[in-house]
Amino acid sequence: MAHKWGMAIDQDRCTGCGACVTACHAENNIPTVGASQAARGRAMHWIRVERYWEGEFPDVKLKFRPVMCQQCDAAPCEPVCPTYASHHTAEGLNAQVYNRCIGTRYCANACPYNVRFFDFFNPEWPRPLDAQLNPDVSIREVGVMEKCTFCVQRITAGEIQAEAEKRGVKDGEIQPACAQSCSARAIVFGDLNDPESAVSRLARQERGTKLLEELGTLPKITYLAKQTQA
Amino acid sequence: MDRRDFIKLTAVTGTSAALASCGNPEHQLIRFVPDEDITPGIAEWKPSVCPICSAGCGVNVRVMDADVRTVRSGQAGVVRMNVAKKLEGLPTDPISRGGLCARGQAAIQITYHPDRLAQPMKRDGARGSGSFKPISWDEAIAELVSKLDALDDRKALAIVTRPHRGNRDALFAAFAQRVGAPAPIAYELFSDDVLRHANAASYGKAQLPTYDLAKARYVVSFGADFLGTWGSVVAQNAAFGDMRQARPGVRGKLVQVESRMTTTGASADEWVPVKPGTEGVLALALAGKHDIADAEKITGVPAKKIERIAKELADQKPAVAIVGGPALAHTNALFTATAVNELNKALGGELLGFASHNAQLSTLSAQPFAALADAKLLLVDEANPVYGAPKAWKVREALEKIPYIASFSRFVDDTTAYADLILPDHSFLESWTDAAPESGSLDAKPISAGPVMKPIHDTRATADVLIAVAGKLKTPVELPWKNGEELAKSSQPSTVDRRQANPAPPSAGRQPTEWTDPHFDGAASDYPMHFLPYASPAFGDGSTAHLPWLQELPDPLTSAMWSSWIEINPKTAEQMGIADGDLVDVTSSQGTLRVPAVVFPGIAPDIVAMPVGQGHEHYTRYASKRGANAASLLAPVTEPETGTLAWAATRVKIARAGDADGSLILFAGEKYEKPHDHETR
Amino acid sequence: MRWVVMAVALLAAACGSQGQVSDDVFTPAHRTIAAAARDYFNVRPAAQQPIPFPHKTHLAKGAECTDCHETVEKGPIAGIPSVKTCMVCHSQIATTKPLIKEVTAYSDKGIDIPWQRVYGFSQEAHVRFNHAPHIRAKVECATCHGDLKQMTVAERAVDHTMGFCVNCHRQKNAPNDCLTCHY
Amino acid sequence: MSHVSHERLTADLLRPLEQTSWRFYLLVAFLGSIVAMGLGTWMYQMYMGFGMTGINMPVYWAFYITNFVFWIGISHAGTLISAILRLVNAGWRRPVTRCAEVITAFALMIGAMFPIIHLGRPWLFFWLMPYPSQRLIWPNFRSPLVWDFFAISTYLTGSLLFLFLPMIPDFALIRDRATGIRRRIYGVLALGWRGTTKQWHRLETAMQIMAIAIIPVAVSVHTIVSFDFSMAPVPMWHSTMFGPYFVAGAIFSGIAGLIIAMASLRKFLHLEAYLHPVHFENLGKLLLMMSMLWAYFIFAERLTTWFGNDTGEMNVFYVTQRGSFSPLYWTMVVCNLVIPFTILALRWLRTIAGCVVASFSVCIGMWLERFLIVVPSLSHKYLTYSWGHYRPQPVEIMITIATFAAMTLLYTLFSKFVPIISIWELKAGDHPSAALYPAPMHEHKLGETHA
């Protein structure tokens, strides 16, 4: 049975620590753009921890929400891409094919979640920082669009491993960098086609909502709402 | 570094790294024969220990092949070697349990940092200028040995280190002891020694407690940012997650008592702002040991609220109280700590325990660096007091007077800039390393791990250097270990109880549970605002400010990157006409800083908060001269009995100094999710 | 018309004086205009090998590809053997031959023979190729690398275009999604 | 009533072709250098990286796309207007049509450049075209950008034909007057026109067909351009009225462009005798009508948004109506409604000068309108944490300026080599082929001086 990779993010567990953000940088060769570019709104964070204030002092509340590509089943980014650089795979991932991307940036405009990032310049790693680069992930050059891939390199590796051992992929065996690094275990990744997988069970919880559900993008990430308790 | 510093061809892009003869210099460099067997493209996982904070998380290192520039017998070239690619938590480690915080993961950039010192360095400029020239290890060690031998009195040898680093403490303590020097001065800005003392008094354990949050139904935390920057953060995050959602039908509640909202406060179910330094009273009131009406007067927390929380605490067992951070950075800190201990006892305290780990206390002195005044030779290891100590302690001035300073730092930082000799250490991935976790898990044991990769520079493990130096002295001195490996493996715990070095036991005389007013530096009339520095979630006390990933990591609450800033309550800001990014002059009795403002809803109108971590004079291309150093505003106020710095006891005044100059870089566009909800239509 | 614009653009760019990107920095940017143009028009000069390595001879003597390209079954990369591998045999065998002497010289200097890659994808192709699954699928080395038994120095006998890969994947109904190779 | 003789007419209209003043060279040199600088800037942008622009996350489209929509809009001046005027056989159209059609051709070429300029990797733009490759990948025909590609190329072909057909007799005329190489070139262009009745028949039929065919094409083009926006779930983009809204806007700015072009021709080529106040007055009335239509559309758009009160849309609504974009927004309203309406509604202001002023204001206003459609929506999408802002950078400004220079340059050159007013059509009244026309109601005769 084909996999359908999905994720559940428990906002009641998330403490906004930002470990996932660094993990993503380490895993996916995401360049640090530097202060001057960051100031121009070009910092690249495939996953970001959104924070929203509520109320006024002293009754202030704050909400964290990790947001990355929602891997929508009805993804607005896909139909608009003139070259199929952004397209849907058999396993339901929103693929971003760098070598096919000509940089219209239409996908990023169409994406309601603003989770697509454009390479405004060629990335640079002062040596020997480049020794840390992950050889399993492309280094994106100027002019292409990039975004969270659900760590497709880990998914592929896991599937190849399972195939080599003539078995199926075990639940929890494949973990994207963000889910792996989260010490509060707020991010859970797995196969939505397997009703018994941890992620499926979480996605069924009544706390579960989808981000901007009303837009009908059918995201594959379920957000478990923060519970309140007087 | 602005990318436009380089002319670059992007008309057509993509270097054919895979292809020969594509004009890529990679292929003009000669290739040395690798010294190890390499399976290209296949990852290996090796255990190590995270060096960033004293939590001592076990990490899992992904090791894979990569080309590394190197020089062999004067010949530049590349060699393929197995190098670390990524740090993850070690699933079998009781502390990290597979998770790892942002700082821990970024630690890998220490190894590959472009400005890391590649060989021993000798000063060739004015002190503090940070200009050095490379020398050989033989020269370097010989020089240090001669300087040590030249000392007529070994008591004039001072050592400054950072506490709680497992066997590395033992190494320097042993070195000091055997060569007859005074015990090392172990300094950290955000010290928890008050709590250790209080615990010594309350529980007979001068140690940070381990809280079994996963079992808790109710948690009251007094100032401790235990999910962000305080204590064994990774372990506490894991436990917190389970406390919230791991038990069907049971969800633990977290009440955070503090003066400025931290990430922990943001994750709390209830956030209770209090007047700085009054947390202890609230604790006593909750324990039923202080009149609630009076507590309201002192803390500013409504009596009703106190009563309610007290009731909830009584009803929802098991419950536990945590104290730390700014709550214990006041002149009455020992009282506050003891008061919270009292509360814990009242709550039964079954969730509070101590890891099997011997106590260690740092130097106890109202002026830890006084000893430097008459030092003739100074060794600095992983400490940066020039940056992290209050100006009034005159560390900089003391260093300028010391005839000879040697540092083991991997980077030129504010303190190392004053060194005459730098003997750069390996990175933790290149050498034997260990940790003795003080808290975080009751089954935490001291752990050690070997190098996961070969050194990429001509550096040496400090343990080996010290052992060599000791052995080369006129009257050779032998350290208990033959080399760094033995040191790391040595089971003899990192337990140098430095109290005998500087005896000042917590006085049993005065009853520490009596409420005492906190004293603040600066009269309320001249300095109307409380100044609350806090450990930056990304940089801690500033020791990781040189890592680009962390510089570009948006701050959890403000979303700021590459910046330092001061947080001001919206009302106050409005009154003073201050908007996000506007420049503000912050003045304490110690001086003035000009920093951009962040209008911050989670802080009281009479308090301003500023993260520590930026504002280094020297700290690599990424952190040098970036932002301002909050520590430089701190007055030298200490907790009288333990002598630890009361870093939250400074008052300041603020004034709008100008419009935004772009030095505040925010990642977020908006503070509120529905900014137009107040619109009337 | 647009072609003209493009041609003009490329030409003008090519004429422009070209400062090198500092070598202290790793970047996917092309170092020279020429390199950029070559990549754009997919021009690949044939590899010039420092020593005319005779695959033919070795295979004739019964050596297997995997004897020297040993990691090919284990992982993604077949690997160009280090001079160490050569010396495994040639510390004893045919030590007197001039070419072997050269090899020994390299080994003595502790320097690897500067082999140039014959196959390989340009960085811009973003291909993540993994040998192991192909070996498991019983794809002959010759299918993609030509019959080395007939070659002395390896030449690019097969052009690894996307069409080549896709066709084979189609026939063997192996996964054909972009993400199979490009990520 | 006085009447310009055919000889004088021919002489007047061919004068620019036959004698060249130093002013012409100066102008061409000046405009040419600006255009060259524009191309240079583009190369610089490609060389240094797209980051030289002010584009950022999340404002991924800005100046270039604004210019794209603007120029495609301007292009509607010509063909559409002249086609309509031809079909209703408004006699006063005759001196106007060609200036209009030329605008279309050039504006389209310039507009079509921008989708390429704004690409991250322009050297791969040809992947937008369907062509067989060993990769067996075709463009994604679901993408409005691919629709654009087809729509624009169709429109360009159509309008070039529509421009070329009526030029044939004039080319023939020049051919017959010219000598040497000019004779040969114009000979080729004249496609062996002899002016036989048969040829006149064919020409007229062809033009009728083109006139009818080009109108739906023109309408579809700007509708498809509007689809670039309305197909994306972006607040204030995802709207059903964008099609007609854009087409109206296009014609609006198109007419403005036409008026400016005609006025300058009249002035610099001394065509007072052929481009009369009545032409400007009529076009002015059209412009007034479009201005009111535009106002109706923007009102409908704003009202429905405000009434619907969708959070996402209101964020954009507020930021344009009274937020950081409001200065631009209200300038747009003034330029597109207040100024043109007051000038054109009052007869005594509806002079040539008045029309030109109004037109300039409309051009500015419509450029702003496109900018205000593109940028505020992108910078204020649903998740407020990811809001951003946009500041144009020198490269974008330079390239924008260069395109206006390019338009003027191409127009200057064209009017240098082709009679900018269709000679034979002016003569048409007395032409054998006049029989072909239905009798016009009020044919405004040449040389008549209108109040």
C-alpha cells in the first residue's frame, strides 16, 4: 500500500524552543543569509515557530505554532507552476524539483502559508563550514524556489532500507529532522494510510485542526490545539 | 558579511562539483591519501557529549565523508575524511532522550567555524586588539613552561574557568593544586549557586534538584525558565511534554511566576507577574506560611489569585514548585530559594529528587576576581569574564596588569583578546569529552565519549597540553591522568568541592525564611525602571553568539535575529513615543547602552528586559561588534551570604534616543494574529 | 526575438571581466563564465587521466568491478579507488612496470592519483543517485558504464541523460516520479 | 469647405520619411542609451543574482509584474479601439487607427519581456514553450502563466497582422516614390501591391475579418492576465470580477496612452491638419466613460470586500485603505477618477491639452493600480507572522524607466519609416474602394477646422 506521509503538531507540547528550526538548517543545507539579507526579509527557515500575543499586561497570553510546508493534498502551489517543478508525488508529497524550477515564484504567491523560500543569491559557506553540508540534500542555487520536503531524503533512505531488508517501513522509523529533534515530542511524523500509526491516532483527536482549513487546501499536517485549564 | 562582497556569476549557476575540468579550484588542489577507511555516502552514528551547557546531554553524531582543506608538510591540499554532519540527541541517554536543543545542535558549527583558531597563536598587537600570529606547538608549550618556571611564587598563578564541566573542572583543579596555585576561579554569569546553598541547607544536597514533571499535575515555577534557558532544558522539555499530553485524561497545569514573560511563561497555563525579588513571599503565602493580604501588598499579586492557586496546589497533587533564574538573582535570593523549598516540603515534595552526583560549588566571594589583582600569570579556559562580569569588578583592568596570560580558547573572544598566548583546544567532536549531569534525570550518570572525527586543524586537547606542560616544568609535576582519554574516563567524579578553597558556608545564624526586602542598585528616583537581563535562548550567557545558525535563529518571543534589543511594555513605550526598532538609551549607575526597542506585551510597565549574548568586542566575524552587552550595565550587587552576583538587582532609566536605524532585525511581521479585531465597523 | 535577447545576454556576460569568487567560500556559483556556459550548453570535455588506467587488462586478469569500486554495493557511491587500493596488489605485482612505478611514487608521497571523473551529474542537475538499489535490481554495470572490457581508459560510453534513466525506469517499471532522483 | 489635396496629403505624411532633422538623431541617441542602460541593468541583475531587486519573502512579485500588466494594458489601446472603430465605421477613426495599432504591437513586445525579466533563471524561460524533449516533460497547461504565453503570442501575431495589412498600400505608395535600396525594401513590404480592385477587395475583406477576430483575442488576453492573480488563493486576488476589471482598466490606460501618442505626433510631426481637436475630444469622451467604468469596478471591489468582512481580505483592505499603502491608494483614486473626470466632464476643459493632462494622470494612476493589486495582497497574506514589506531597488526602477524609453524609441523609429497616418485611408473617401463602405452618418472631412 502506498504511503501517505503526514504530521501532527501538538501545540500543547510545543514550547517554542526553536530546536526544530536549527535541526532543519543542519539537515537540509539551508544557508544562513546574514544580517543584511535577513533585514531585507530573506532569512530562510523552512520551518518557523510563529508566536502570537493575546491580551494586554498583566493578562497576556502567547501562542506558539510551528509552521512549515503543509504538504497539502489540494496544494495551490502545484497547478500554478508552469514547469511542473512543484508537483504532487504518488506518496502525496508536494515535490519541489529544483532543476526544473525557473523561478516564477508563482507557487510562493499561491501558497497561503508563506512557507516557500526563494534563493535570491547563490548560497555561501565560508570554509570549512561546508564540511557539515549533508550530501543527501541538494545545494540550491540562485533563482530557484525551495521549501520543507518532509525530509524526503530520509523518507527515501528509509524506504530503500526497508526494501533492501524485504520488509515494510515501521512506524516511527522515518523521522524528519524537526520531529527527531523535538524534545517535547510536539511533532509526530508517520504514515496516514496506516490507521494504527501514531500520527493517524493523533490526527483523529478532537483537538485536531488544519491550518487555514477554510481554504480547502487539505493539508497533511494536523495541529492539536493547546488546551486551556483554569 | 554581505554576500555582495563577492563578484559572482549567477547568469548560469551550479558548480559541477562532480565533474573534473570544470575550472573548479577543488580539482587543482592535490588530494592526500585518506588516513582512514571511507565508505563514501554512508552515514555512521557515534556517541558524544554536548559541551554547550552544564546539562550534559548525550548526543548522537552523524559521521560521513567530506573533503577538508588541509596542509601537509607545507603543501596545501584536500583530504577526504570522516567528519561530523549532524548532532542529534542520544536516544539511550537519560537526559536528552533523543532530543536536543537548538544550541546543542548548533554546537557542530564550533568545529567547522571559519574563524576557529587553527594552531597556537602568539600576540603580536596591543593587548585587546585581538591580533595574533601563528606559532608551533613546541614553541607555545615551551613558552608557557618557561613562564610558569619563571614564577617565583606559584600563588601568583591564577586560573579562570567555567564551572560544571565534568572532569575538565577536575583537570584544572588538580593542575592548580599540584603546581601549588590557588584553586581556579570558576565564574558564570547566570549561576545557580544560591539554590545549591539553599538545597544544602534544606536537603543536605548542594545541588540542583531534578523535578519529575512527567508525573506532576500542578507545577508552580518561580522565575525559572526551565523550558528555555534554565537547568537541564532538554530533559525538562521532554518531561513537560509528557506532563501535558502523555497521560489520558490527566493534564498537568503550569503556573509561571515571573516579572518578564519567558518561553516557559509563554507555555504556561497561567502567567503571574510579580514585583521583582518578591517571589519568595508568594511562595511562603502559597505554603500558608505568610499572610496573604500582606503578600498581595509585597508581590502585587491579587490575594484572590494567591488563594485560588494555593487551593489548586492543595487539590491537585502531586505538585511541585521550581525556583531559579531572576528570582534567585536578587539580594534576598537565599530567602526566596529557601521559601520555595519550604513550599515544596509543604507540597510533599515527592516529585523533587537529586541525581546521584556529588555536589560542587563555585567560588564564594563577593568579588570573585579580586585574586586577579596580584596574579602574575593567568590561564583562561572557556571563561569570558571580560564580557560576562560586571564592569565594576574591573576584570579588564586586572587583565591589562597581569604580565602573562595564556588561553585555551578555540576563538578569539573578549577575554582571549588579552592573552599573550593561545593554545587552541580541539572541538568536543575531535577529542575525548565527558559530563557529569547534575540534574535532569535521576538516573543521570557521568558519561564520557571518545572523538568522533580526526582534528581538522593543528589543535590539541587542553588536557594533553596541561599534562605535557606540568611534566615539562623545572620540577616536573605529574597529574593523575596520562592523557585526555584517561581524564574523560576517570570515574573519579568531577567533585571538587571548592568550599575549602574559599570557605564561606551558608550561615546557619539568621533564619533564611524571614522575608527580607531586595536591595537594588540605583535610587528609584533617578533610575525608575527595573533592569532585567536574561539568558538569551540562542546564546545563553553569550558563549554561543559566534554560531551563525543561532544568530539567524528567530528569538522565540520577539522573532529578532542578528540583533540585541530592549523589551518595553506597550503602555510605557506609548508614553515615551517608542515603537519597535526605535533606539533607546538605557542608563544604569554603571553606564549607558543604546539599543533598539521591542514593544513587548509580556512585561510590567516599570520593568525593561534585555537578552545577554550580543555585544562582544571580539568573537568571530558573526558576533564581533554586533549589538550591545547587557552585562555591562550590571551593578556589582551580590547575594550577601553566598556571594553570587545579583544580576537582576540593577535599576535603570530609559530615554528615546532616535528613530529605528535598522539594527533590529525581526523575522515576524505582526505581533497579533488578528490585528484588526478591535476595528469597529 | 527572445532567443536573440538571451544570446546577447550570455555574450555580454561572457565578455564582462570576471572576478573569481574567493576560494575561502564554498558556493554553487560557477567560478568562471566559461564554466557557466559549458554547463548551460552541457558541454563536457572528456576526462584526461594522469595515468592511462587499463580497465581492459585488469578485467582480463579476472578482476571484478567491485574489487576496486568496492563501496558500490554498500552505498550510493561506487567511489574512485584511492591509491591505497592500487597498492594492495601492486606492492607486489608488476612493480617494475613504468606506470606502476608512477603509482608507487604517488603512494609514497601520500598523494592520491588525480583521477578525473568520467561520469557524474552537474550540480545543477540535482540528481541524487544511489548505486546500491540498482545493483540489487541486478542492473549490469555495463548498462550504464559501457563494456569496460573493451576500454583501456574509461570513456563516457553512455550519456547519462534524463531520457536514458527515465526509459530504463519505465521498462523496469521502477518509480518514475521526479522525487525518485531529484531532491 | 476646404479640402487638402491628395498631393499635399501625401507630401505631408511622407515628410518624416523623406527628410530627417538633427533632433531625430538626438532623440534616438538619447532614448537608445537609456534602453541600453536598461538591458545592461538586466544583465547585471542576472549576473549578481535576483536579490539585487527589492523582492523578498513574502512579496515575490512587484515592479516587474506591475510593469507587465501595465504594458499589456497599454497594448489594448490600439487594436481593440481601432478594430471597434473600424467595425462601427466611425469616420473620424481614419487618422487614428494606425498610431493606435502601433502602440499595441510595441507595448505587447515590451510587456512580454517582463515575465522573462522577472524569472529567477531567465535563461531557462523556453521551458514555458511546449516542445518535445527526451525528458518527455511538457509545460503544465494548468498554469495561468502558460496560458499567458499562448494568449500573448496569439495577440502579438494578430495585432502585427492587423497593423501590417493596412500598411501595404502605403508601402506601395512609398515604393513608387522611392529609389534604390529604399525602393527595394518597401517593394518587399508592399508584397507586390498594384492597387487593383481585386487586391482592394482582398485587403478590405482581410481587414474586416481581422477586425472581428482581434476583439475577442484582445479581451481574452487581459482576462488571462487577470487570471494570473485571480487563480491564486491570495486575499483580494481571488476574485471573479478581475477579468472584466482588468480589461476595462486595460482599455482605460490604452486610450490614455493613445491620446499621449497622438498629441506628440501631432506636435512633433506637424500633423495638425490631420489630427484634429475632434479626435481628441472623441477619445476624451471615451476616456471619461472608461474612467467612470473603472471607478465603478474599484467601488464594487472595495464594497464587496468590506461587506464580506473576511479576515484575510480585510487585512489587505485596511492596509491599502488607510495603512502603509494608503498614500499610493488615494493618489491612484485622484489620478484615475478625480483629475480625468473633472477635466473631461467639462467641455471647455476637454481640449487637446486637457486630454493630454488627463491621460498622463490616468497612466500614472493605472500603473499604481496594478502595483496596488500586486504588492499589498502579497505582503499581507493570511498568517500575520509572515507579513512583510517591499521597497523597490535601483535595478527595478532603472529597468522600468528603460521600458518607457524603449516604447518611445520604437514609436519614433516606426514613425520614421512608416507613415504614421494611413494615407490611403484618408484618401479613402475618394477612392474607388469607397463603394465598399456603408455610407457613414457624419463623415468629418479633411481640412475642416473644428471648433
